[in-house]
Amino acid sequence: MSSGASLNFARGTVHQSRSNGQAIIRWVSRLYVGLIVFVIGAMLIHNAFDFRAKISGRSVAHIESYFTRGEIAQHVLLLSSFVILVLTGFALKWPDSIFGILVPLTETYRRWIHRGSGVVMIALAIYHVGYLVLTRRGRTLVAGFRPRLADASAALNTFLFNAGFKPRKPEEQFPGYVEKAEYWALIWGTIIMAVTGVLLWYENLTLRFLPLWALNLFTAVHFYEAILATL
């Protein structure tokens, strides 16, 4: 038994394979698979019609000078840490796959680079929250990205236009429903990945308070959320 794991380790899947914990893990896994199929499927359909409308000339993309240099730096840091997390995480999960080839390091190095990138993303998230709360520009962003009922109407009418059912494209505002959906999905995903990642990192401490099946649940959530975020 690992040092500090306590007796909760012995209460895991080996001894209670038909426990309520296993049932919870199965249901959470099924829920995530359904969520991935629905979200990614809807996104692909939406983007396919949007791409077709732009190719045909019915719709035109508009470049927005919206973000400050500091906010662009946040985006670059977020993108960089996310890509490293994806590559190292999947290399750890599937070392013999293309990810293992792209990250030709030992498991120990992959693990520490993965954790380091996670720390960077968490630190960036904490900074971003402070930026939103403590600066006037941040509070403006919060107001601009607040979901509204009009966003649902805009999404539906834009899709109908892109699909050819409406003759005129709805008036676009930035941030629109696409940017808002991406932004809040990022916040949700960051919270889930950060919490489960830290609990898995300090597994011995986690097992002092929780049974092994809970750790297995965090592993499943971390994995499926990574799949969803990557897609």
C-alpha cells in the first residue's frame, strides 16, 4: 500500500467491483460519451453550414479589433499550455501512439511537463479571474460575454441563414453566441481539469479522505473532459 493512502485504498475496485462507486463511474462515462457526441456533432454541423455559406459568398467573416495586447498574451499562453497538456497527456495515456512519437520522452519527463503545464494554466486562470474582477476592462469583458436569451435566437437564425432557409443574415455583434459558448466552455473545462488534475496528482492525500473508486472517477472525468476539450 502507498504511504499515506490509508485503508481507503483497500476499499477500491479490487474488493468492491460491483460497488455503487463502479456504477457511478459507468454512468458518468456514459454521460460524457453522450455529451461528446452531442456537442462535437452539433459543432460540426454548425461549422459545416457556416463554412459553406462563406465559400458561396453568402456570409463574410469580419475581423474584430477587440482584444488588448495583454489579453492576446493571455490567449497565447493559454493555447501553448493547452497544446502541451494535450500532447503530454495523451502520450501518457497511449505511449505507443502518435502522441508518444510527438513527445519522445520518458514517462517521468512527460508527467512533469504535463503537471508543469497544468500549473501554468491554473495560474493563468487565477490571474484571469483577478483581471475580470479588479480592472475596468475585465468587468467590461464580463458584461460583454454574459449569456443572454438573444444569443439562442441569434444562433438559430444564423444557422437557418447558413442552411439557406432565411434570405438575410442576422446582424452580428461581438462577442456573439459562438465566442460566448467557447468562453464559458473553456471556464467549465478549466475548472474540471484543474480540480481533477490536482486530486490525481496528490493521489495519496486524496486517498486519505476518499475511497479508491473516487480516484477512478476523477481519472475518468479528467480523461473524457480532455477528449471533449481537444475535439
